[in-house]
Amino acid sequence: MRPSKRAADELRPVRIERGVSRHAEGSCLVRFGATEVLCTASLEDKVPGWLRGGGKGWVTAEYGMLPRSTTERMRREASSGRQSGRTLEIQRLIGRSLRAVMDMGKLGERQITVDCDVLQADGGTRTASITGGWVALHDCVRWMAARDMFVSEPLIDHVAAVSCGVYAGATVLDLDYPEDSEAETDANFVITGGGKLVEVQASAEGDPFTEEQLGEMLALAKTGVARLVELQKLAIA
Amino acid sequence: MRPSKRAADELRPVRIERGVSRHAEGSCLVRFGATEVLCTASLEDKVPGWLRGGGKGWVTAEYGMLPRSTTERMRREASSGRQSGRTLEIQRLIGRSLRAVMDMGKLGERQITVDCDVLQADGGTRTASITGGWVALHDCVRWMAARDMFVSEPLIDHVAAVSCGVYAGATVLDLDYPEDSEAETDANFVITGGGKLVEVQASAEGDPFTEEQLGEMLALAKTGVARLVELQKLAIA
Amino acid sequence: MRPSKRAADELRPVRIERGVSRHAEGSCLVRFGATEVLCTASLEDKVPGWLRGGGKGWVTAEYGMLPRSTTERMRREASSGRQSGRTLEIQRLIGRSLRAVMDMGKLGERQITVDCDVLQADGGTRTASITGGWVALHDCVRWMAARDMFVSEPLIDHVAAVSCGVYAGATVLDLDYPEDSEAETDANFVITGGGKLVEVQASAEGDPFTEEQLGEMLALAKTGVARLVELQKLAIA
Amino acid sequence: MRPSKRAADELRPVRIERGVSRHAEGSCLVRFGATEVLCTASLEDKVPGWLRGGGKGWVTAEYGMLPRSTTERMRREASSGRQSGRTLEIQRLIGRSLRAVMDMGKLGERQITVDCDVLQADGGTRTASITGGWVALHDCVRWMAARDMFVSEPLIDHVAAVSCGVYAGATVLDLDYPEDSEAETDANFVITGGGKLVEVQASAEGDPFTEEQLGEMLALAKTGVARLVELQKLAIA
Amino acid sequence: MRPSKRAADELRPVRIERGVSRHAEGSCLVRFGATEVLCTASLEDKVPGWLRGGGKGWVTAEYGMLPRSTTERMRREASSGRQSGRTLEIQRLIGRSLRAVMDMGKLGERQITVDCDVLQADGGTRTASITGGWVALHDCVRWMAARDMFVSEPLIDHVAAVSCGVYAGATVLDLDYPEDSEAETDANFVITGGGKLVEVQASAEGDPFTEEQLGEMLALAKTGVARLVELQKLAIA
Amino acid sequence: MRPSKRAADELRPVRIERGVSRHAEGSCLVRFGATEVLCTASLEDKVPGWLRGGGKGWVTAEYGMLPRSTTERMRREASSGRQSGRTLEIQRLIGRSLRAVMDMGKLGERQITVDCDVLQADGGTRTASITGGWVALHDCVRWMAARDMFVSEPLIDHVAAVSCGVYAGATVLDLDYPEDSEAETDANFVITGGGKLVEVQASAEGDPFTEEQLGEMLALAKTGVARLVELQKLAIA
């Protein structure tokens, strides 16, 4: 029995609220249960130095947690003077995931930065960030389309993410914090709208896991992401 | 004529939404027009080293802006590795303002950290932070009261803040960004519920200002803060 | 009775010694009683990036304290790797104050950096820095004039600063360290030669203060700055 | 055809040279083809603060690359003042992998730090680090055993790692740099001596990958790690 | 012929002004020609962690240059966030030099920090710092003596320093900046009152130098330091 | 009697293994007894900003120690976020030493960076770095010669370095760690193939030393470096 009484393959209630920022070219507030992430997409006319002059664009992501998004207040990274390894790892993951569904040549020599800031954390902040980050990115691309900024559509597909884990011996979908902190194995899957895999990251927190468990988690993740993609489609409709 | 059509002594619509964080001991989302600040108050059982063993508590504040809270995306301070002078200046101001209405002996040897994170900026983020920060602090003190954590009330009075400025030659109340970026003089006033002054900070951005203009701004600020204190009272009722 | 036996409206002995640096385009050693600040003005042919190509110049300031300028040795900021919030706040104040009396168009596309380094501290280091910084700036402008570097005079007016406070219930002028550390309210006023206000910063350290006290402090500050401007005139004569 | 002419399931020549450091409690130089990593295990009598007093130990890892271990010289991280996200990500992975086969209670309140420094890089530095890091850790534990520092064996199992990828449409084992830089998908598998999974990290660099490809890569990885564990056994025999 | 017309073995005019800081336990302003260094000695009751509980004291030094102590304004190290290699090298040299004449056991478990801040630079700032730093240290020890803080004298001997160089083919004493920037070889000698060597640092800036030149420089340095020690004795008389 | 039983003028066994890096333009692994330093020379087509456009090149060096190159594990400088004063001092010394035998005009507008990374430390890491660094630099210059990258030979002479010290009252050559940690005086000499001096750095660790001792150490160093230059010649033959 999961602490939240959810079925093994049941997502938390997911809400996606678009257009929450008056300044950003695209934005949404995404909630996976009590987890809340504010995602904004910012368009800039310059690309990183190593891309300059090549006619291709770039999508990058940054991630942060508000100091009291967590049960205990965390130290503010701006004040400690460095981003933690966890933060850097997550923002690299978000960036890779979003780039997987973007055609950089069609984007043109521009950069879109997707900021994912966790207002409240209850497990799954990175999967919520990818899922909501895609919506912000989508709206930024629509903003560009409305201004005729590209010739052919650069956004290739949906992408969304969900966590799975082995909790109390069973494989379950979309871990919340009470599950996440107890899980023997914790995995994150990033999957496209077409059902192909972008990222698989599975870690044994306690005992190692089996190939069978990996297979079960992947199956759960595929149904979970399919549902998240539906919700993205509803949100942007 | 102000860009927003407001009268010279007219505040923007102010909303204070309490209890927005499931983790923090006190929290609110405060809006001054399009400016939105998430304020949380976090209680800890330890005080800074120089206060240890004295039986007195401390209230401190931290301030940050989300990278795309502004018209143009700003660099994330966690990534640049240092908080700007402006950030440090504002969080010192918020801390001093809130300490002015707290009796540290009655608080006991504990620290309350008030985090003010700007989700969206349209001028007046520091005054919104102080005004909302007080509500978060109040709720944290109520949380403590419910747990019999002190003998006599440590929160002495309300405190709120508002900006004034000389815009197009006239003194006006509660500048939004379009006014703030054009104002000849920009001033912030922090005033208690009892109408006494905690902080006055007035800066000529263009031409220096006169004693008369300072007096006019102070008069506007007193009416503005009185209104903000009423709104605080409504919010906590 | 003030610890120094001074009357409420009495400045400490102020001395301004010009030309103390063989390298700087302008320099002075300014003393407010036992407070000693070495001010240098350095001319450079480049401006900050955001001003480039616009034909306008810039005046900026940096502030530092020698580690043993204070009663207890402070940690060296170069060694701790960051400037404190107080340092950044003060150098921003000095810069704004000096810019208020400089016509950037007439200066031309050049930057003047005024460094204010506190050799010995006894209260009022920021007001001494502004008062002495103006003299260094003036001499730098004279250095430029001697080389025909501008067509019409860019230095518009004098500017000087003084602190006031509420000490033992009375409003007093130009606090030294023993007063400053005990004052209920501490205020700094930056005023031009023409008597107009550039900056007003008043903070309650203990109990909040009244509008009347603010008015009294402002009146004291105006007489104090008028005297400081006379001393600047004597110094540059 | 692979650039190195290897078969799809063929590891590069792997060499493990033990006892290369006269100071470290355990050490080895591991080579996966031209990739060379110096691994040392350092025993300390203190644990991180959050573990203190609990009687349990800790295993952690640090990772670095010599500036000219790569084709182009990289900036030295000690000089740039921060470790890159990639570095932090890899050292977190190495640490988690080694902890998965260590019983922290049996280790006692001590920390073992495994340093993995890349002398020469040709792809697969993280998998070589885990594989060689285990040998250094093993020898450190033997060093402790020789001094009767624990009652029952804390090292539970072997652990080793290998990369797989989709290169030119085919799934291949143990990518070298020419393959790694061209691969459509890049995956790392950390597997115990008993064949259970500790970490799976698969990333699409170009097109997303399929469940079938993930399965093929996992199958390759299992045979590869089984071979690496044999080589570890030979090395420590 | 030297630019300053001095004889090859002639020091610049040296002045040592004691007691220039009202806060420091010992202080002096030392001038070697146009080079001016403010030296303060600060006594603290704590020692570095690795000395704690051993009953021995420590002497350390810090060094800094005011931004416009030089011909061209330098970047402020507090602002750049790190001390340069040159700064660290010099302050390590000053510390070692002063420790060479202090008996740490007799000092007791206390630390004296000697800060050497260059107000104006014209070559020889490190040698002036050591020479003046000794006077500040001496006065700090006298301050302690006046308070009966030790049983037997911890300050063993004088120590002073001077530079020599090969300029225009000739060996000369006490280089000023015009010589220093042109010298083929630059050397610094730290020598005790008893004429023994504490530090010798000689560097070829252009062509390497000969053993004979090293000998000539050493001979010059011995007479120079003997003269500096006389001046120290006069200063403390 | 030296701990290693060596004669006073006896070097440790020195080995120089060239071509140890497949990526670097020049490289060697140099051993002075148990001290092992990996030296690589990296050629780049750009020079530091202050040299740009002048047609001259630059040689610079960086130095690092692996965390467990030492008896006790040291903190990794990449992780602490700053290079120590000792590290900066040593890498400046290596750079100056190598530049002393390079004609920058003949090198052309290119930079060679010599990285010296200590794999194992047993005293004399800086002297081994200079001695081995020269070999790496030499091979880099040969690499350039093979590609006709200069008209006339830029490498003027050999350069090598050795330490001397006063150990147990006697002057000895090439200190290992047990001697170095006990020596009263520690000196490093950098000498060209032609026997001229590039750097002399002698420090009293305990009692000051005499002119005679300096002379004895210099004599030892000259024979030591002559032997090291022979070994360099054998290595590059």
C-alpha cells in the first residue's frame, strides 16, 4: 500500500497552468500533486560562443529550488556561491531532454533558456520540470511562429518525464517524497510523444535491482508519460 | 498623468494570499499590481554564533528574483556565484525592517528566516517583500503560539513599506516599473502600524530633490502604509 | 552630553589634504575626527559595456576598509573572496552621490573611478568618503581641463555628506563611533552645494523614529553639509 | 564496422595495475584501451557531520581530469574555481556505485575516499573509474583487515561498469572516444558481481532510442561487466 | 648611472613613522622613497587550528595594494574575488621573515597578524613591508610587555629586507620602479640584525645571472640591511 | 647520516620517461626517487591578451598535486575552489624558469602551457617539475620543428632545478620528504645548461643561515644540475 493510497500505476493529480508570466515568451506552472514548478522559456538572439555563425540554435535549461520549497529550509545557492552537484545534474538533464525534440537548424541562431524553479517540493521535481518545461518551450515557439521567426516548425514532438521506483518491494509510478525517501530504487524516464526513449536513469538506493524490475518500471513509465502527453495536449489546446 | 492612470496617492491593487506553502511555518504570496513575491518564514532552533547563549532570538531575510521575473531574463545569481550588491542591499533592508517590530528577548533563542522570492517584477519588489514578509512572520509567530513556544507576544506591531517618487514633476505613490525607470527621485518608506518611521531611503536618480518634495513623499507614504496595514489586518483576520 | 563633548550641531574637526597620491589624477586624504579615508580618482579611456559608443561617460566608486582600520581586526575582503553587503551598499551610495553632480555628456566617453579606502575608522566613513571623494573627483576634472579634454565643464556642483542620529534622545550631527554604536536612529544625508538633496537614508536601530526627528536631523545635516562645502572650497582654492 | 575494428561485444584491452601509490591504503592504475585512470582509496577516521556518532561509515569519490588528458587541453578546474557539472555528476555516480557494495555498519565510523584521476582520456573514463575504483577500495579494505579494523567483512560484492551505445545504427560495447563522439545513444551500466543492476544511465544524443535498443545494450553490458569482474578477480588474486 | 642618480650602494630615503593607528597594538608607516606601506600588528587570543592547545603562538602576515597605489589603476582584489599569486607569494614571504625572529613558545598561545597595505608603490613594496612590519611587530610585543603578557622576551632579533638587481649591467641596491621594470635580475634579501640570512630570492628577468653577480648583490644587501636595522633602532628608541 | 643513506652530494635515482601522453605535443614522466610528476606541453595558437599582435609567444606553467600524492590525503583544489598560495608560487616559478631558456620572438605568436601534475610526492616536486617540464617543452618544440613552424630554433638552452638544504647541520643535495620536513634551511636552484643562475630561493625554516652555507648549497646545486642536464640529454637523445 502506497502512503498516498494510489494504485501502483497511478499518477498524482497533474495540473498545467499556462501563461503565468507576463514577461516570458512561454511559461507554465506545473503541479504533480504537491510539487509545484514554475517554468519559463526565454528567447534570446544570441547563442553560446561555440555555435556562433553556424545558423543553428540552442535550448538550455536552468533549475533551482526556493529555499523553503522543502520540508527543512535549504541554504540558498545564490548565497552559498555555488550550485550543488544535484542542481547541475538536473538542469543538464532537463536541457538534454528538451533538445531531443527540437530541430536546432530550424530554430535558427537563437537560444531558448527554460528556467524551472521549484516553488514547492514533494518528490519528482525533475520530471515535473521536464513535463512543464516542454509546455513553456512550446509556447515560446508559438510566440515565435506568431512573429514569423522561422520557416518550418522546429518543435518535433512532445517530451515528458516520470519517475518510477521500487517501494516496499513493488514497482510504482510517480513517487512522492515519502515514497522517494524510502524507495530501494529510484528511476526517471524521459519519453517522447512517439513513445521513444530520451533518457533512462535508474539508481539503486539500497539493494541493487533486477532486469525484471527495470522492465516493470519502464512499462509503468510508458503509460505514465502517455498520460502526461495527453495532459500537455489538453493544456495547449 | 501616470501611465497606469492611477491618482497620485493611489496604490496598485494589493492582494495577500496566506498559507501558500505547505512546509513553511508562515507564508504568503503578495501582489502589488503585477509584482508578485512569495514570502516564507522558516523557524530554526539555532541563532547566529554571536548571539548564542544570550537567550535572544534573531530575524533575518533573504531576497531573490527568479531569472525571468523581469522583462529581460537576468542571470541566475546561483549560477554567477555571487549575489549582486542590489540583492544584498534589499535583503538587509527587509531584515532590519522586520526586526524593528520584533522583541528578540521574547522570541527566545531561535531564528526566523524570511525568504522573499520575486516571481514577477513590476516595480516595488522590496516594499512588497516587507509588507508580505510581515504576514509570513506573523503566521510563523502564530504557529509558535499554537505550540506554546513563548510566554509573552514577541511581535510588537505591524510594519509595511511603500515607494514614492517624483515622476514627471509630481510626487506619486507606489511606483510601477514604467514609472520607476523614468522617475527623477525614488524613495522607499518603511513605517510601523503606529505610524512611526523605520527606514527612509530617498535617492535622486536625475536632478536632486528638495526638502518639500521629501515632505510630500513622506505624507503620501504615510497614507499608503496605513492602507497596507489595513490590508494586512484583513489578511490575518 | 555627547561622549566627545561636542554641541549637538558641531562637526568633528575636518581636514582635507589634497594631492597625496603621485599616481592618481586626483586624490585627497580626508579626516572627520579620527576617521581617515584615502580617496583617489582614476581616469580611464573606456566606459562600461552598456555605455559604449554613446559618447557619455561614467563615474563609479569603490570602497574598502583596511583590516585594522577598526577596533577589532576585520577579515580582509580580498582574502574572504567576497565584498560584504555593507561594502557594496556603501560603494553604490558613493557612486550615485558623485554622479549626481557630474554631467556625463560633457565628461565624454571616459570613466572616472573614485576609490575610497578607510585607513582608520571612527564612524562616518561613508560620509567622509563622499566628501573627500568629491575633492578627488574635482582634481581629476582639473587634470583633464589642463589637458583640454573637454569643451565645457562637466562638474556641476559640490556634493558632500554627513550623518545625523538620535543619541540619548537628542538629535545630533556627525556621529563618531561611540555615538554610532549606541544611537537609536542613524541617518546619512547627501546634499549638493546648492542645498538640494541627493540621498536620504535613515534607519531605526532601536525604536522607530518620528517625522519630527527626521525633520530635525535634516536641518542639522543641511548646516553640516554647508560647512563641509565651505571646507571643500577652501581645500581646492 | 567499428573504428577500432572490434566486434560489437568486444571490450578494449583492460589492464589493472595494483599498488601504484606508496601512500594510499589502496590504489590501482586502470586502463580501458588508451583511457588511463589512477584510482586511490584513502582511509580517514572521521565521517561527514550528518553521520557522526551513528557508528556507520561512508564511501565517497572524487573525479578529475588532468588538463591534457584530452585531445585539446582543457582548463584546469582548480584554476577556474569550480568543478563542472559533468565532473560533479561523474563523482556522484562513482560514489553511489561503490557504496552499493559496501556495508556501512560493518565498515565502522570511518570514511574511505576514492579519488579517480584521469591521466589519459579516450572514452569511458567513468566506467574505468568505477571498475578501478572498486580495486582500490578492495585493497583499502584488505589493508584494514590486516590491522583487524573490523569484525566482519564490509565489502559485499564486486561492482564494475561499462558503456554501451548505438553507433552507426548498431549497439556496441565499451565505446572509445571516436565512437562516443558520434554515437546516437550513450549508456552506462553499473552492475554487481552477482549480476544485479546498480545504475543504468542511457541518453539519446541524437534520435531517441527504442526499448529494444535499451534491451540490447543491457545484454551487452552484462557480458562486458562479467568479463570486467573476472579481470578484477585476477588482479586481486 | 641610475635613473635616480643614486650610487650603486645607496638606499632611497627611508622613513619610519610609528604609532600611526589608534586601534592596532603596533603600527608604522614606512617609506622607501616614494613607496609607502602602512603596517599594523594585531594581537588575537586564538591561534590557527593546527596549533591549538600546544602553548605556542603564531605570527602571520597579509599584504595588499590599494587599487591606485600603482601607475595604472589595478583591479581591487576584494572585487575580483581572489588574491593574485603575487599577493599570496609576498604575504607568505613577509610571514616567514617575521617568524624567523620570534620565539613562538615565549609568545604563548596567541596570534599576531601583521597587515602590510601599500598606499603608494614605487618598487620594493615587499622589502618595505618586512622592514616596517618588524617595527609594528616590535611595538605589539612592547604593548604585550606593558601588560605582563609573557615571562621572557619572544622577539629575538631585528629583521629587515632590501632588494638588489642587475640594472644596465651593474649590481645596484634598493631598486625603484623605473629600475625594477628594466632590471635583468631582481633579488630580495631578508637578513637579521645579526647578519644572518632568512630568505634569498633571486630571479633572472632577462638573461640568467652568474654566481659572481649573486655574490655582489648579497654584499650590497648586507650593507643595506645593516643600515635599515640602524633606522629601525632609531625609530624604536 | 641522511635517512636515505645517500652521500651529501648524491641525487636520488632520476628517471625521465618521454612520450607518455598520446595527446600532448610533448610529455614526460619524471621521477626523483619516489617523487613522480607527469609533465605535458600543450601548444595553442593564441597568446595572452597583453601579447596579442606583437608576434611574440609565451610559455606558461600550471602545477597540481593529486589529492593522495601525499602521505595524508589533501583536499582537492578543484573542490575547494581556489589554488593555494603554495601552488600559485610553484607554478609561477616553473613558468619563469622555462621562459628563461626560450626566445619568445622565435617561438612566434603561440603559447605553450606546461602542466606539471604530481602523481606521487616525496620532496622536490617543484625541482622535478622544472627538470621534466623542460623535456616536455623540448619535445613540443621538436613537434613544431617537424611541422616547420618556426624559422630558427627558439629553445636556447637546457634548464633544470634541484633542492639543497641544511639537514642535521650539514648541507645536502636533493632533499626527500623526511629531510625536507626536518631541514633548518631549504633552497631551490634553477640553473641553465650553461651553468648560469635563473632562480635562487633559499628560506630558513628554523635558524637563519650563513653566507657560507648559501655558498655550499650553491656549489652542490651546480653539480646536481649538471648531472640532471646530462640525464635530460640522454633522455632526448
